[in-house]
Amino acid sequence: MRNTKRHQQQPHALRLGDMLKVVLPPDEQLLGEMMLAKSIGMLAGPRGSGKSWLALLIGYAIACSKTLPPWGTGAGVPVAILDGEMRAAGLQDRIALIHAYNTNQKSIKDAENNLHIISRDFMGDAIGSIDTEEGQKSINDLIEPEVKLIIIDNLSAWTSGGREDSNSWAKVKNWLIKMRLQGVAILLIHHTGKNGQQRGSSSHEDLLDYSILLSPLPSSQNRQDTRFSIEHTKLRDYIPELRQTFEYSIWSEDGAFRFDGAPAGVKLSVNEADMLRLREEGLSLEAIATKLGINKSTVSRCLKKLRDSSQDNDLIE
């Protein structure tokens, strides 16, 4: 009896008939249908192209239930951002700009409670690397148990010596699998090489549920912004609305954070971005028109155009 009971507790293969009878809980969405609990993804792009900005926007949206195109609305759950490169002051400035753009008091409080920052420069400690057992333990000890997503910015900075070979990746892969089994999602930020694709071993892609490729675009003539396009080069799940290319613009105006995001070919003006933000806050068309000093019909027409051109064009408030 003892041996039979022990055997029953061991992992075992399921026959198809038994597997189809298993009642599984629905996937927990962290940011739309792509970024799910237990998912592992990668955001890759050249140096200085806006990867860290986008990573911060993703983490912020998930931490405080904001909408971020093209993915959807964040779940309002704890997020840990591991920053291994930026100066503490520079990182603080970026997060402060994003946070100041938020006007919803509950969302502001959620962001302040749910967004966890692990920065080598803030701590004044090397902390460790994710490709060594000692480093993994050190990093795990810093992450609160309730965290649902870990953003690693970036892969080179959080591996010993910046190694990207298959041997180094095997140790990282084991850690990623352990995190998945604990219900934690991971987003890896990574550099692209001269060929425009992610650097290092092709085995990086094997474990990923999704992969996002960021490509820099020329700055706008009327403002010094960071512009880039994104493509989803791998999607394990069927999400047809993410198959198109999207364009982003991030800039600062009079000390205030500004952000535009839309499918390629759809240009958002500053007024249009403000319309989306105010509409998300619950303002009527009349109130938006009064606040922006334009006609109600203009507001209605612009919102309809944006709604028709994309299923989700809401911006972070």
C-alpha cells in the first residue's frame, strides 16, 4: 500500500481521454491576451531605441490597471522590474515622468504599491546574475512572493559577463521554468545584433510564448521624440490583431510625459491622444470638447476614426 500511494503521488503521463477531462482554470491575463501569468516573452531591439521606455510602460500599465496599446488593460498586480544598467537618477526621472501622467487616484496608489524596482545602482550592490545558482537565489530573495511579472532589463546586464551562448542560456532557462511553475511571468529585454535580430543563441526563442521586435524610427520634425515600431515575431497563441506593425512615439513636453501608440499608418496628434485619455477618464464628448477648446463633432469624428482603425487605441492616462 505504501509503495502504491507513493507511486500515485509522482508525476505521470496522462492518457488523452483523461487529459481532456481535466478542468483547468482560465489563463490569468496580465496585459491582454498575450501577456499571461506563467508566460515568458522577449522584447528585443537595438541600443538606445526605446526598449527600456517600453518596458517601463508595460510594467506600469500592469501594476496599476492602465490600458496600453496594442495589448490591452493591465491586471493591477505586483510587478518587479530588474534594472541592471541605468543610473538611479535616470531611472527615477523616467518613472516619475510616467507616474506624473497618471491622473486617477486609485491607479496612482496601486502603482506606488505594486511596482517594485530592483536596481543595482539604487542598492549599491552587484546583487547577482540569473545564469548562476548563487545569483538566482540572491535575486529570488529580493522578489516579493505576490509578484506576478518580472521584467529583466536587460538580459546581458543580468548574466555574468554578458554571455549569450547556449551553455549560459541553459542555466537561465532552468530558472525561467522554475518561475513559470511558481505562476510568475517573465519579460526579458534583449539587444539585437547587426542583422536586426536578437543576439546570441537561437535557443533563446524556444521557450518563449511571444517575442517582440522593436525597430527605431526617425524622430518627428516638430518634437525630439523617441520613435520606434514593434512587430510580434512570435506568438504562441492565436491573436490576429497583433499581427500588424505598430508605431510608438515617446517625448517630454514642458516637463510632462507624452506618449502616442497606434497601428502603423495611423498618426495620433497631441489632441487625439488627449481625447483618448479624457475619454478613458469617463468625460463626455461635450466635456472633452470644452476642455480642449474644440467642437464636439470634431471629438466624435476623431474618436470614431481611431476606434475604426484599431481595436484598442487607449493610452495610459
